[in-house]
Amino acid sequence: MSQNLSLYIVTLLKIFYRWFLRLALVIYRCLMLLAKILPNRKCSQKNGLNILVTGTFYSNHWLSTHLRPMANAKSCQRLVMVSATAVPEMNKVSGVYAPKWLQRVVGQVGARLLYFCWLAIAQRPDVLVGFHLLLNGLFVALLAKLIGAKSVYICGGGPREVVGGGIRTENRIFSRLDKADYFIEAQLLKSVNEMDLVVSMGTSAIEYFKSQGVNTKFEIVPGGFDEQIFSPKVEQDKEYDLILIGRLSEVKRVDRFLHAIQLAKKTLPNLNAVVVGDGPDRKKLEELAIYLGVADDVKFVGWQNDVHFWLQKSRCFVLTSDSEGLSQALIQAMMTGVPAITSDVGDLGDLVKDGQNGYLIKNLSSTSFASAFVSILTSKNKLVEFSINAHKNTNKFSIISVERQWNNINISSLMTNRAVAK
């Protein structure tokens, strides 16, 4: 009886939570409609644009690859990043942080977003930029309407930032939904449609948004990487057969990677790997490696700012994720001449050409990945060929190339152009 009562209470709480989120987004939509009727000031480029940015970044390198090209664009006078972690020193970029007392009261993320709101209203920058829709992009869309700024949403996670109401994201609020919610998804799509510019790493997010009726301005702009740092090294320097880079969370399916290693070791007994990254699942994954008998063959090294060092010591890059945008680590691997074996999801196929510079795994099983490991690592000629092909055509990901892309985006004209288009 008590067990049935507990299940009933849990079910009610889940329903209540889902309807609470629905109500919150309806209120958000009403605020958006109200903000749209307020008089807006025009964005002036007399001395260049002042840009205010916020987002969550898990490494300094990931942060700088996006901010540096944006700040170096000719139209940018100054870029301020509201962050919870230290912002590396960059030209025209300033890092600002919420007061410690505010962080203690509402938490690190809440403090960052509140401080971002206060700076946006107090300083009235020309452009507001949010990395990821939940919750940064939502704040950007509303605040931009309130202060008459331009809004830019950088979609780093692909369609999963919206699909099912964000249930497949790592956002602590929306990932707690008990099931996909298409009402919430519809509200999120309306918010994306309010953006003046949506920047995606690859094609899948843009195709999804367009298929759902979003008619704003889209651009594909990857992160910009230093090609002097991410460059190939000779085979003699290789220490690891496989490298996986990423946040150690459920969506990355590192468990699949470990199972694949166990299977591949039946053919390649000396197979070894390094896992670069950290996250909530690290301890569980390390325990799984022990259970599978591969702990001595898989090295967990945590977050590393010198990712290039680990790539240059590795023969093959691996991503076993269930969902991806265009992985920054994949771009870095390709620039370093490291072929890839990845899930055929998201935008990974934009870069990985199956049988040319790596393998795209359609059947997301440990057995399929293990077969690919064996195929590439037992053929010296194939490894060399794939490595050469991986490095080809990566110039578009250099800092200079990405800066050129930002130079070609006239942010101040976006709202005018969109109004004419409608």
C-alpha cells in the first residue's frame, strides 16, 4: 500500500513539474510579446559593436575558440563575457563575474544569469549572445527585445537543445522532464524564431529549425582553432591507439566505448586508449573499466587545456555519443591529422567521410565500434591514408578563416533585413 502511494506521489510530482515548466514558458512568451511592443533604439556601429556574451564552458580552450574570432571581427569594438569560470586573456575580450555573495545566495548559474541581466539593462550593449538555448538563449532573446539590442543564439548542441522540450540536454531544469513534451518544444521553437541570428556548428540544427518553421537568419560558424597548435605529428610519437575527448556524461556513451575496447582486445591484445575529460559519470566509468578488465588499458586523465598534446600522441579519435552537434574535439582531431571513428549522429557526418578519413557508425553498438577499431588499427596503409585525408580541407576551421566568417556577418542589419523579408 505504501509503495503504491509513493509511486502515486512521484507520478503527481512529475506531472506538476511538467505543467510548471509549461506555465513558465507561457509567461515567458507573454513577456516576449510585451517586450516586442516597447520602443527600441537602433543599433549604432559608429565605433563598433559592444557585445555581451554568456554561456557555460567546460574548458578555457573551448571558450577561446568561439570568443576570439567573434571579438576580432571588424564590427566588434568590445566583447564582455559573463562567466562562472576564468576567461582567458584575449584581444578585445573582458571576463566579468557575478559577485561572490550572489553566487552563495542563488548558486553559480543563477548568479551568472542574473548578473548578465543586470549588465544588459545597465550597459545596454548592441548585441547579446547566448551559448545554448537553455537557459542562456532564452534570456538573450527576451533581454534583447527589452533593451533594443540584437540577439544571437549559438547552438552548440544541435537539435537536442529543443527536441522533446530539451529532455535530452544536460540542462538541470529541462532534462528532468519525465518524457518528451511537444508543447514545451513548440514554445522553445517560438523563442528560437525570435532570435536575430542563430549560429550553428553544422547543418543538422539549421535543417531541423527550418523544417519546424523557424524563419530567422542562420549561419554556420564553427569554432576557430590555431593551426600552429593543432598540427600533425609523426607516427613515431604516438602513444595511444584511441582517444576520446568530451564531458563524461550519459549522452557521450563512454560506456559503449569501454565495452568496444574489451571486444576489440580479443583481436588487438595490446590495444590502449586515453579518455580526456571529466563529468558526473567519471567514477562510474572508471569502475566499469575495472569490471570489464580494461582499466590498465584505458587512462582517464580528466580535463586538459593542452588537448593538442594528447591528440598528437594518439592514432585514432573516437566519439560513441548518442547525440552531437559538430564536435569541437572532432575538428581538433582532424586538424591534427587524427582520423575518426564516430557515431553517425548530428553534424559529425559533415566532417567524417566514411571510408575516407574515418568511419561513421550507423549501428550504435559496441560490436560495430570494436570492428572499426580493428579495421583501422590493423592496416598501416589505411591509417596513413585516413590520417592524410583527415587533415585535408581543415583550413576553414582556422582562427583566420572563422574571423573572416564573422566579418561577413553584419549583425546590426539583421533586424532590418528580417523585417523586410517578412
